[in-house]
Amino acid sequence: MKIVAMAIGIGVIAGLIELGLPAEDVYRAVRSEIRSHEAPSDIVVVTIDDATLNELQTDVPDRKQDAELIDRLFEAGATRVFFDKAYADPTNPASDAALANALVRNPETYIAVAPPIDEGVNEYAALIPSDQFKQSGKLASMEGHSAPFNLGYRFPTASSFEGKLIPSISAGLAEYEGPAKEYRVDFGIDIHSIKRVSYIDVLKGRVGRSTLENANVVVGQTFTGTSDMHYEPLGAKIPGVYFHALGAHTLRKGVPVDLGWMPALLVSAAVLLWQASQIKPSRRTSAAAIASLLTVPLGLDYLSVGIDVFPSILCLGIGAVRLDRLAQKMFDEATGCLRVEALEQLQPDKDMSVFALKIREFSFITRNSSDQVITKFIEEAIKRLSATETGAQFAFHKDTIVWLRPRLQPNDLSDHLEGLHALFRTGVGHAGATVDIAAHIGVDENWEASIRSRIATAIQSAEDALHAGTHAIVANAEYLEQRDKRLSLLSDLDEAMARNSVQIAYQPKIDLQTGRTIGAEALLRWTHPSHGAIPPEDVIEMAETHKRIDDLTIYVIDTALAGARLARNINPDFHIAINMSAIALTRVQLIYDMTFLMSKHRVPADKIILEVTETASLDDRRVTAVMAALREFGIQISIDDFGTGQGALSYIKRIPGTEVKIDRTFIGDMLSSAESRSVVQATINIAHSLGKRAAAEGVEDAETMKLLIEMGCDHAQGYYFAPAMPLNEMLLELSEKRAAA
Ligand code: C2E
Ligand code: CA
Ligand code: CA
């Protein structure tokens, strides 16, 4: 909008200060050349030429000769006779009287006046006939104006002289009767084709009657050295008398209408406004508009309609270029995709939801691709989305596709999100192959927020979804509030980790055969100064959603291995079980961190068990690679919370685990539920048949323990044996037990 207003402003100013006038006139002159056609023969110029002066042996015809000329012209059938000459001063009385008489005899004779004006075709100042002629003849005005650089001429149809309106020579020649106005002389009529006869030929009766019959005549100087010479636009100097004749022809064709610069500027403004409403203004439209602004005047010239197009072309040109540049900014240079900022420009109404779809590992997938291939890949993905998101404008940001769609009811929304997720179930073509892409979606439903912040929220939520390992997050006001709360907790967590005030509790693990403590599970404990103890699951989720999970994982491993080292001083067989977030396993760096911390705390690999839940995606190549590497070192892997997830059997087969840990929900109701009992028994059997150990968690009483022993379970932990406890307590218990044994 700003650009359009500015461009129109420039156009208006250009129009007002006539900035483009020379250009306009040059173009008009060029058009005249194109249209050039011959003048009709009903207006005749009688030339006081070199031949006349030679034959009369004078440097200017005498007034007696002028008087005779007038008689001859009317005898030959002329209708009106104009002198482009003022007869300002008296000469010899006999000649003056002869002319005065001729004027009286021939009342359709006009002598010229140059009314007192600033600037005229005739360069001299006011020229007024002496009283004698003023009374006996009619008067016509020589007034005319030239444009800068003589690129055009304007004549009045009448001038005011001594309180009356007198016709201009051109208007008189054309017998123009309309209202007084100024008009532009039309150089489309070839000035050189204007009919002419020599003064001397008329005087000597050498001109045939047919030449002057019913013609209007203007007499003027054309001899070499006359001062009355003017430039034809883009041409040579021509005697001034022809300009009056040309003006007459112009008027004969119809008085030119001058539309000025406003109509064309309005057209430009309309085109610009339309362009500004487009996301990508069409260069073609601008070019076509400029082309028609250039050609329409040519057509209008034929209709004697004048129009100034320079301000409008200036306006359209500047506006179109600026809009184009702005539009370029709307598109990403490398990918050519619409930028998200462009969506802001759409000024969508409040009822639109903002969707963001993050392509996981986008930069990894496209790491070896050229810009074009990447663009194609994004286009492929967008094409998929178009199936359900008809009419949406898709923008792209880093690895996320963003678009707006009309608001959905909650039920429809979750169906829709399912549908979107399903769209990417089959691979997308990329660089000649098909790649599987995992997409995470963020939806903003904060209807009142600004579009900019809504787009940011949608993109962030897609990222949150990725970190949380969920398909989609719908960010409504409640979600954002929770998120803010978590964010403030998060900075507290950062601080707590820095000050080592995040703690690890140790829950002893018992060998059911011997009843001896063989190790412990490390469990996170964080007591927030004002919120109190925060459940470890919440701390983990928060860390996962806000990219702290890697820091937290390292922190836990570091602390737990430090504890294990002390425990191993008492019991060398002590092993430490550490819970691993599924996301932590996607980080290849974990392998190096692990080896570093193992050697730092001198804990051997086979005394470390990493507890992995089924949420870790085995379809993720990085996860399987990390697990394989850890197994290679000799680190043990326990399948945690076994039985709570889905597809448990295939999972147990594919994971390189050494232990299956039966979840406490089954152990807890083993005594009362036959079903749980059979799940536990089946799990133990499966584990053993695959050469893995079976471990039970959440053993709260002796009966449960006995039952597990009967069932052949290897290890167990639970409140019956000991709750999770601080390191010192565990070390004390270990030493006491050792002393007892
Ligand atoms: P989990 O891996 O299933 O851990 C066992 C949970 O059962 C612990 O809860 C433990 O305190 C509790 N528990 C132990 N004995 C009994 C019992 O006899 N009866 C009952 N009802 N519960 C018992 P906690 O410490 O609240 O941890 C909850 C979950 O948080 C853990 O479940 C684990 O998934 C996660 N978690 C804890 N610490 C960490 C950590 O350092 N890293 C990761 N990634 N996750 C952790
Ligand atoms: Ca566990
Ligand atoms: Ca569990």
C-alpha cells in the first residue's frame, strides 16, 4: 500500500510540475511522424518568398502591392484573407491609404495583432496595427505558445484584445465558431504538404482560379533571412505562417480535446492497486499496462484526443518495480518458496488456524542436494498437502511448511491432523529416490494474537511436537500458559543442573535367587524451591520438549556413574541401571559421551544397564545404530516398562536387549489378577527363551516376591526391598549388608 501511494504521489507531482513535458512532447512528435498525412488544400499560404522579393526588387512588399494582392485574391475566389503581419506603423500616406481602401473593399480581410502577452510564436512583443487599419480591417491574433525546446505548440482560438475577443489566425482560417480555448497543434498533418502559392504569382495573375476558389488564405514571410522562423518538433526551422495554417487544419478536424495527465494516472493507480493485492505481482501485467499506456495515445491522436502519459508511466514504472522487489523479498532466494512473512501480508481473518508441518531431518535429507532439487522436494511435499488443504497458500521456513486454513471443530481437527499425518505415510520423491519423511505438526489456535506471533507459535509447536515425539500439538491459550510455566521451570532446571541440586536416588535391585543386592536403578529427583518435588516424568518431558534432554541425560549418567563407582568400592559386582529417554537415543554423540563418562568414573561397561522404553523408535536408523554401538562396548540394555506399549513381541525381538523389565502395573496386581499373572509368566518365559534376563519392578510384599521366585524371575526391585534412596543411605546399607554377610 505504501508503495502504491508513493508511486501515485510521484505520478501526481510529475503531472503537476509537468516534469515529463519534454518527454511527453518528444513522444507526441514521434507519434505525429507515425501518423503523418497530407494537409487538405482548402487553406492556402501565400508566400512572400525570395522570388517575390527578386521580381519586385524590394526587401518587403509595399502596402500598395498588399492592397492589390487582396483584390487579386478575392477576384480568384478566396473566402477569407489573413495577413500574418501587423501594419503597426504608418509608411508613406499614399500606400497606407491604398491598403486601407482595399480593406474596406474586401471586408473578409484580417490583419494580425500580437496582443500584449508574455511569450509568443512571434518573438516580438505587442504588435498592434495603427488606428487607420484597425478601423478599416478585421483583426486576427498571432498569439501562440511553444513548449520547452520547441517540442510542441499551442494556439488559442481567440485572444482578448482591447476588451474584445478576436479570433486567432488559425481559428479564423478554420472558420472556428466554438468557445474560446487553447488547443495543441497537430503535427500529424504534414506541415510541408500545406498548399502554398507565391505572392508574386498571385499579384501577376499567374495562379489559376481553381487554386484559390473557396479557399481561406494566409499571407506570410517565407523568404531567406526572415526572422519569423520556428522549429518543427524534432525537425528543422519553418516559417511561422505555416504554423497558423497547420493550426487551422487541426481545428478543422475537430477541436482537440486534452485529457491531461490524470486519466492515464488513474489507470496506472488501478493497475498498481490490483498488483499490490497479489502475492506475486505479474511483471507481464505491468509491462502490458505500460505498453498500452504507450499505444493508446496513438489511437487517441486520430480522434483528436490528447492525453499525457508520462506521469502515469513514471508512476506505474516505479510502483511496479518496487512491488516486484518487495515480492522478491516474499520469496526465499534459494528455494523460491513463499516466505512465512508473506503470509502475514495476506492479513487473514481471525477465524483461520495456522498450521506448521515440520519435516524431521530436513537438512539431513537434503544435505547433498542442489537448490533446485530441494525446491522440487518441498514442492512435492506441498503437493501432498494440497490434497486436503485446498486453496491454501503454502510458505516455507527452514524445514517447516506453514499455511492457513479455516478453523475446525475440535473433533474435526483431530481427524484432520490424523489425515495430514497419513498423507506422509508413503515416501516422497526426492533426488530420484523415495524418502520416508516424518512430519510433526503444530497448530495455532490463539485467535486473538497477531498473525506474526501465531505463525511463530505454530512453527514452535511443530518443533515441540518433534521433541515430545508426538504427531501434533495444538497450541491454544491453555497450552501456551502451560508452556510458559514449563519455560520458567525450565530455566530453574538449568540452574539446578548447574548447581548440582538435581539429585539421583538409588533403588536397590535384588537377585531373587540369592536375595542379595546386585545393583540399583538411578531415579531422578528434583525438588523445586517453590513448587516442591516435581515428578521425574514431568522433568523428562519438559527437558525433551525444550531441547534439554541431552544435557539432562549426560547429567544423570555422570551423577549415576559417580555413585556407582562408590558403590562398587563396597560391592564390586554392583551394577547401575540408568533410564534413557527415547529421544536421547537418537543422538549419535551419546556413544562418545558414554565412553568418556565410563572411563572418567572407571565403571566397566558390563556393569551399566540402560533402560530403554518402547517409545524409542526402532525405525529410526540412528536409534538402532546407537544401541548397536552401546551393545558393542558391552553395555547392557533393558527393555523397560515391558507390556505397557504396543507391538511388544516384535519389539523384544528387534532390540539388542539383555533384560526385560516387567512394568509395575502387572506386578502390582499379580496376586489379585490371573490375567496379570499370566502376562508376567509369559514375559518371563519369552525373555528366557530369547536368552534374556527377566526383572520385575514394584514388588511391594513378600507374597509377590515368592510368586516371582516360583515363576523364575531373575531380578526384582520394589518398596518391599527398599524405596529409592539418597546415595549415602544406599552406601550405608550396602556396607551393613556386606558386614552381615
Ligand atoms: P520407571 O523406569 O518405571 O521407574 C520405576 C518407578 O517406580 C520409579 O518412580 C520408582 O520410584 C517407582 N517404584 C519403585 N518401587 C516401587 C513400588 O514398590 N511400588 C510403586 N508403586 N512404585 C515403585 P519414579 O522415580 O517416580 O520414576 C518414574 C519414571 O520416571 C520412571 O519410571 C522413569 O520412566 C522416569 N525416570 C526417572 N528417572 C529418570 C531418569 O533419570 N531419566 C529418564 N529418562 N527417565 C527417568
Ligand atoms: Ca526404569
Ligand atoms: Ca516401569
